[in-house]
Amino acid sequence: MSEPQPSNAARYWAIAGLVLACIWLVFALLPVPGTTLMGLPFLALALIVTGIGLYLWRERRTRWVLPWAGGAFGISCLGCVWQIAMAVMWGTVLIGGGYSLWQYLQGTPMP
């Protein structure tokens, strides 16, 4: 008699986390205002679902959970890094533009 196979539930949770992470990445990369806020719930769900998958993996040692969970965490982090980079870039552009406008207005005589 062969020993029972562990459940695939951990792998299913990890794959679901990867799908949610991909949805978050799409929303994070879209250059339309508001898509980041729409994507944040998908980021939270991706992290929670992947965490559940890792917890179940620790309990049952199901195969192929770590690559799926690692991919989900990696894609989630990529979306977050992209958002940080865009915030720094746009903040620099706005601060530089404000400073340039201030300098321009200081040099312009008022009638």
C-alpha cells in the first residue's frame, strides 16, 4: 500500500497568490491616475493568499509551492518598486518645476 499523497491545497493557494500579484502588477504599471489605488486590494490579497499557501506548505511539505510563492512575492515587490520609482520621479519633476517657476517669477518685473 502506498502512503497518501499530501494535498495540493498549498499549491493552489500559491498559484492564486501569483495570479493576484500579476493583476496588481498590471494596475501598478498602468499610467492612468487611480489605477494604483484600484490595485492595492489585489496586492493585499496576493500577500495574504501567498502567506496562506506558505503556511500550508510548512504543514504538509507539498511540492512546487515555493516557486509559485516566490514568484508571487517577487512580482508583488516589482510592482511596489515600480510605484516607488515613479513617485520619486514625479516628485522630482514637480519640485524641480516649482523651483524653476519660483526663479522665473523672481526675475520677472511686476508691472
